[in-house]
Amino acid sequence: MRLTSVLLWLLLLAAAAPVRAQNPIHHCIGAHGHPVFTDQPCAALDATSVGAAQPTGDDSSLPDTPPPVLCAATTAQLRQGVIDAFAHHDANRMAGLMLWNGYGRGAAVADIRSLAVLMRQPLLDLQPSDSATAASPAPASATSSGEAPAANAATASQQLQLQLAGTDASGSPRELRFDIVRRAGCLWLRNAD
């Protein structure tokens, strides 16, 4: 009986040994912005660690980036979210401000890639504006979403105009327009094309 007990303990220790000897997996962001999972420290690969930083007593270790806007209640908050996205060249932050209903996977991926190209250009100006369709009623698709027609009509005529530094030879600014749409109590951007 004693021999069986000793053999059982040795078997358990042998099974636990590989788990204890395993190196931790480091999650890093590579030089080109792609995620990298490795058993080596991120610094050895000239990559940035994604691991959560442990807060210390001083404020110098806190990130200087504002938290992303997840649900803009006002046009000013939505505008600030776009400014922050361009300031940090963050296409995912900009995509988080957009309404993606009705997009297929391929179209959404293509739009996010085009947003990544746009994020490389400097933002010159950003202004809310009323479109020419302010007097027209809200579209039927907007009122069938279960929200009050008045709330949709109030935001259906609003747009956000972005002016970006032009990349063509003329140097003229590039203008983009996004419709401002209210869904689920938040304001979202939708391509005005």
C-alpha cells in the first residue's frame, strides 16, 4: 500500500513538472503594428508590451491618452472622439464611433482599412453641419428601429464634416462627410456617400 502511495505521488509530480517549466507567453505589438505572441520578452523583439501595467504611486506612469468615447450622448462628445482618434492615428477608435448596421464582413474590413489610411493624414478641421435634407422627413428605415421619429429626425439632418490635408499634387484639403445617427441612446457616424 505504501509503495502504491509513493508511486502515485511520483507520477503526480512528474505530470506537474512540464507545467512549471513552461515559459510565459508575452503579448506584444510589433514594429508594424501587428500583434505578436512570443515566449521571449517584447524588448528582445523591438516590440511594445501589451500587458497591463501595474499602477504605481506616482501619476507619471498613467497613460496620457483619454479613454475612448464608447457612447457619445452629444455632438460635442462625438466630435471629441473623432479628434482623439485622429490625434492617436487610431482607426479602431474611429471605427468604434461608427454605426456598422447593414455592412457585410468584407465591406466593414475594407472600410476600416480605408480609415487606417485616413488616420495617417492630419485633421485640419471638424465641424458639425446641417445637410440640405433638413426639411425632409426621416427615412422609413430610421423610424422602424423602434425609436421615436422625432429623435431620428433631429439627428438625420446633421452631418459631421472633416477636412483632411490632401495627399494629391494640388494640396487642396480633402473633405469627408458623415451622417450623425442616433441609435440606442448614442450618437454614431455613418458614411454619407
